[in-house]
Amino acid sequence: MSSKLPVSVLVVVHTAALEVLLLERASRAGFWQSVTGSLDRMDEPLASAAAREVREETGIDAPDGTLERWPLANTFEIYARWRHRFAPGVTYNTEHVFGLRLARPRPVTLARAEHVAFEWLPWREAARKCFSWSNRDAILTLGEKSLC
């Protein structure tokens, strides 16, 4: 098995009314998050990785909405429990943030190896429920953008 790349995408899937889709991790009960995933290869375009991850994790096709790269990227230390997935010595990941706006909540088909449940929540509630600070901040950015 090859090592994961330390470059990933975070996709906040939301409606025009700011309902946000959250997924509960299969490996960590109670850990809710937006769609996330690493690039498959270094030359994979970020937008392609974002669309691929949304399709793999939710069954939603990005062309059914508006996929937009946000001017936001987070670099953070990889949790020690997940470092074995990366090449030796890799301790930081850079996460590029996207939004996928849909007209309304869509049916979700979960990738059961990754997630066990989903919820469409108002943006403030979704932000509070996320275990990841970068995910929480991205959702707060979405809500604050819409208030302007």
C-alpha cells in the first residue's frame, strides 16, 4: 500500500439556505465532519479531488451544484494515530477548502467503510458539532460570508 499524500481537500457541502451536510466517521463514533480526503496523486487537480471525494463519500455528483474553491488552506499537524498512513517523517498536512452549494438537501449514499451516519444541519449547529477546528472554521466562514 502506498503512502497517503499530505495534501487534502475539505468540502463543505451546503444548500443555498445554509444547511450543511455532516458525516459521522466509522472509525470514531461521535466524530462529525464535512467531506474530506487526500489527493490520489500529486498531479491530481484539487477541484477534481474535491469532486471525487464528494462522490465517493456521499454519492452526490459535484456538477449537480456549484463547486467553488475558497481562498482558504489550513496546514496542521497530523494526529499521531494516523501518521502511519503517510511516508516516514511526514507530520503536517495542507488542507484546501471548497464549498459545494446545492439547491436543497440531497439524498446521501454513505461510503460505509468511512461513515456511518449523515445529517443536514443549520450552519451554526453544524459548526458546533464538528470535531475538527479547521472544519468548524470553514463552516463559520460560510455562514459569516452569507451574513455580509
